[in-house]
Amino acid sequence: MRKKKNTPKLDPGFMDRQRMDLVHNNRQVVYLNKMELAAIDEYCRQFKITSRSAMYRKAIMETILRGLDENHPTLF
């Protein structure tokens, strides 16, 4: 007879709460000039990017997190 493994039970609402925390529902507006928009259009065409909002989000967050990592407070 095999021993039954004790697997931790997950709260049924846990995954729902996790999913709801990841929903993008805060809007930010960015205005671009014609040259900036042309550069983004070319980039998206070259790399076959279909979701610009995901691209913007990723680029912005990478820049912010890198800046926070480089400028973290030190004790001394």
C-alpha cells in the first residue's frame, strides 16, 4: 500500500484574488510626436509586435526596475 502525500490545500478564492490583482485597469496616456510614432511603428513592424500596450508596459517597467535596482538605498 502506498503512502498518501500530504499536499497543501489551496484556498479556492486565492487564485481569483491573484488574477484580479493582475488586471490592468489604471489608464495612463502618453502623447508622441510624428517621429516617435514612426519609430515605434517601424519597431513593431520589424519585430512583429501586435500588442503595443504590452510592449510599452514591459519597456517602462524594465526601465523603472533597473533604475530602482541601481539606486537602492545603502546602509553606509
